[in-house]
Amino acid sequence: MADADMDLDQALESAHLPALLAAVVHMTGDGGWLRPEWTPTYTPLSRGDPGLAPEVQAQIRREVKPVIEAYLAGGSLRTPSPDRPTLRRMMDFVGGGPIPETYADFLIDEIAISGKSSKDPQFEQPKLKEAARKLSVLVIGAGMSGVLAGVRLSQAGVRFEIVESNPDVGGTWLVNTYPGCRVDNSNHMYSYSFEPNHAWPQHFSPQPELLKYFRGVAAKYELKKHIRFETRVESLAWDEARSVWRVELRGKDGRAETVEANAVISAVGQLNKPRVPQIEGVGTFEGPAFHSAEWRHDVDLAGKRVAVIGTGASAYQFVPEIAPKVANLKVFQRTPPWGLPVPHYHEDVPEGVKWLLEHIPFYDKWYRFWLFWMTTEGFLPMVKADEGWNGPTTAVGEANLGLREMVAAALAAQVADRPDLLPNVVPTYPVGGKRAVLDNGVWLGALKRPNVELITQPITRITPRGVVTADGTEHEVDVLLYGTGFTASKFLSGLKVKGRGGRDLHETWAGDARAYLGMTVPGFPNFFMIYGPNTNIVVNGSIIFFSECAVRYIVGCLRLLAETGAKAIEVKPDVHDAFNIRVDDANKGWAWGSPNVTSWYKNEFGRVSQNWPFGLIDYWRASLAPNPDDFVLTREPEPVS
Ligand code: NAP
């Protein structure tokens, strides 16, 4: 928590001035604070710099200071809930320009100025509450999405149990403990919309802070009493005669148990099954070999010869951490990552910012609003494929080419003193083809170290002593680290799901997982997924936003059951199929859908099975509430044939 006696001048020095001015409008009730000459001018890579001259910034600070002092001395808020025209003006101002009217409701809902949001479960009528109490839900997983589902179900008054294979909550933030692991989405946005954290120590905090946050939310909402830890869900089977899911669990002691629930929500995530590549000889290496998500802290890397396979988001974070400790580091790269310049990636949140978030009413909302709006559709136009693009294959359109040139120049500047590295650190695939990482210089700094070698020769074999590359060299090492990602497109792997008529989900998918809005599949009534197929995002927003939308929709489906007295809700096949045709078609229009890109976003058939190809606003709209026409609602259980 920030110090209550913070020097105001110091706090104002670190303020995001547009957000602060919006807060001043709440204090004064005077929209005149949003002066045209104080409107921020952001640029794509400016990451929040309002582009105001230093003397203008100083003037703003001078003028707002007495207003804030008066408020802190016991003043009251003149306009806690501005009317819509005022809100629109505030949004335009903080966003740095007119925000299209189509976004207004979406953004107003996200910041929940009035304290109310469409994501709050709508179960307030006594009859509904009563019906909700009769439902039971089983949630698989207590990571970010499972904890969220638990919060919302408890608010709705629905009985639920969460089954988690790990001994604690946190999911990815519990499991990934590799050195340097941190969030790559601004933390003041990568947090539940209803649980802001004013004390994030860094803009992109390290893993222990994320884990602390999710543990804190689970504790605040008293979720632990609902969670069975160290228990696996092995299979689910829909009991048609009774319209319940029969769920087979296996505890840590190996004991099996069957439980029943009206509905099941999978919150198992996409990035939880490590992928160790199928390279000849894998497994023969005699020294310690492990994946980034299964980091062995008992293996001391100090003074060792270490090989890292993979240069994706995980390796990008741990390589700079281990490079100074090891004797020698060989980084095996198949494809370089795009690093977007973010100089403050590892920086602390200034104490002044924490203080403002905590003490200045609505500053936190507007600060989040700005972060949210900048990334809502912010980068999307720059990764959009131009129709009929016949420019270089290193880009998918004019804007994408412009972005490429900007980012490539930033990378090139970093290796000006090492021209040998240049051809290997600027990707040839379009920006946005894969997840870009955040660049504050430490990655290329590590690759430039004298004890680090970037190897781009393809790997042909792994031997008991090391890694052999196509040029025949055997690179002998003591420790082998896999930063090779996850089997993301194998959704729900390891979980047997038998739906209506004993239909198997994995056989239905045949390796090509699809769902309606990423959540529901025909033939699998009352079964929902959070962060399911085609709900991942590449350059915009945060997955927490998606999970919040999904949970709202799922709770809406439960509400439909409660309202109608139906026992089962099942998406219609034509609705599901038409949606998937739209998704596939739209995914072709983005950098990640380019035929020149291979990534974990595509499944074995080359279909983009991970990504949402529309705007955040489209997911928000589509998930506001289930349309009963999209579903078959079954009142009585189907007769058993
Ligand atoms: P990843 O992005 O899938 O990267 C895997 C790396 O391993 C790639 O460089 C890949 O090369 C390489 N690779 C795979 N198989 C290989 C083989 N047989 N030979 C040589 N190289 C091989 O995995 P990740 O780094 O674990 O990240 C996965 C996702 O997790 C990210 O995209 C992100 O969404 C999330 N993540 C987020 C953060 C964060 O900052 N919050 C941190 C870590 C991860 P190719 O590119 O050529 O396939």
C-alpha cells in the first residue's frame, strides 16, 4: 500500500495526466478541465506518453494541485457518476481522440464507473436465487479462470465445487516459476475488473506477485472451502436419464470418486501441457533436462554449460536471467521473436502512481480505461492483412509493413555493435504472426554476452552429451532446457468427455477443436469451456477480459436453466457451424493467419484453432447473454434409448 503521507508534488510528477484530469472532473463536476490543448497525442509505440510539452504538463500539475488538496482536506466528489455526454467526453479525452459511439457501452461497462457491470451475475430476483440454489456446478481448474468462475458462481448463489490438480490456486502463475517469469500485459489491466490492485510493484509484475494476487482473491471470496486440491478430473459422462454430468475424480492417494453436477465448466487453460519436441534422441541426454514450466530449482546452473532450445516468450524471459550465472549458454533458435519496444518492462511502479491509484477517486478507473482502450483495438489495424496484398511476404499489409520497419529498426539499433547477430534477430515473418514479446533490451543484451552463443543451425539430434546441429557439430552441455512451449491446440487433452449418446468430445473434434464462442459444443449439454477454442488474443487486450466475458455468458446459461426450469442447455449445431465458418474466414485476414507463419496458434491441420479473429468489442457483445434461440433447452431428460 502506498504511503498516505506521500508528497503530492511527487505523486503528480508520476501521474498519467489524462487519467488524472478525468478524476478531477469527478471531483469538481467541471468538464472544462478537459481542455482541447491538454488532449493527449499517443503514438503506437509511445505506451502512454501523452505527448504534451513539459511546460504544458507542469501547468496541468500546477492547476490540478489545489483542487486535489481541497478534496483531500475533506472535499466531496461533485460528480461521482457523470451523465453519458460527460462520460463520452471524458473517454474521448483520456483516449486521445474521438472514440466511436459503437464502443461507448462496451467501455462504460468495462470501467463500471457506477459500480455496476454487466459481468456481475444477474440473479437478484428471489425466485431466480431459489432456482440457482438448486443447481450444482463443477469447475475444473483453479487458475485465473477457475477462480473467476468461483467468484461469480458464489455471487450468483449457485452451488459449486472446483477441482484442481495442483496443491494451490494460481494455475499458470503457480506452475511457471522459471527465472524471470512475469506477465507481459500491463498489470493494472491484467487483473480482474472488479478486483483492482493498487499495489502492483511493477507495471509487468513477476510471477510471485501474480500468484499472490490470485491467492488473495481466492481468500477474499472464501473459495478454498469449495476447492478440492491435488485431485484430477479424469472423465466426464453425461447421464441422459438424469441430465447430470457424472465426473470421475482421482485424488492424490490414487482413490477414485464419482461426483455429479448439473453443469461442468472447464477452466484448464490452453498453455498447461508442456511440449517437449520430437527430436531424435530426446530423452537420451544424461544431464538434467527440463521444460521451462517444470523448472528444477534444485539444479544449480552456476558455472554450467547450458543449452536452451526455443526462443519464444518463456525463453525470452529466462535467458537474460540465467546468462550471467552460467559458464556458457547456447541458445538454439528456430525462429526469432518480435520484440516490441517497452522500455519500462522491468520497472517498478513509482510510489506516486500507487498513491494516486489508492487515494484519488476514479484515478484507478481512468488509468485502467486508458490501458484498456489503447490495447482494445490498438494494435489490430497494424496486424491486419490487406486484401490482395502483393508486397513482401515479411508483412501482410501496408500498416503491418510500417510497423515491421519501426520494430526492425529498434532491434537493429540494439545490435549495431554486433552486425553478425543482425540477420538472426530480425524475424522474416510478419509482426503479429506469433505472440510478440516486450523488449527493454535485456534479450539482445544477453545474446551479446561473451558467454552466450545464438545458434540457428537446425537441431538434428539430441545425444547423451548435448545437441547436434545440421552442420554436424555436437554441442556438449551439462544442462538442457526446453523453452519449447505447450501443446496448446490439443484442448482438454487427458480429459475424457462423453456427451449425449456417449459421444466422445475428442473423437468429435478429431484433433480440430471447435466450439461456439469458445464455450459450448453441440452434443455436450451443460458443458462449458473458458479460454476454449478461438478465444486467444495476439496483440490486444488481456485474457482476463475474455475469461470475464465467458463467465458472464456461462452464468447467463445457468440463469436460462434456472428461469425456464430446463434441465439441459445445448447449442444448436447450425449455430455452432455458422460461427466457426465466420471464425475461420476472419482468421485468414490477420498476420497470425498468414500461410507464411507456423505457430502454436495453428493446429495440426494448419487451422488457427486458438485465436479470436474479431475485436474485443465483438466478444463482449456476443457474450453479453446467451440468445435462447441459439440453444435447445430440454425440460425433461431425454428418454434413454
Ligand atoms: P512458444 O512461444 O511456443 O515458443 C516455443 C519456442 O520453441 C519457439 O521459439 C519455437 O520455435 C521453439 N521450438 C519448438 N519446437 C522446436 C524444435 N523442435 N526445435 C527447435 N525449436 C523449437 O512457447 P513459450 O515461450 O512457452 O510461450 C507460449 C505462450 O505462453 C506465449 O505465446 C504466451 O502466450 C505465453 N507466455 C506468456 C508469458 C508472459 O510474459 N506472460 C511468458 C511465457 C509464455 P518456432 O517459433 O520456430 O516454432
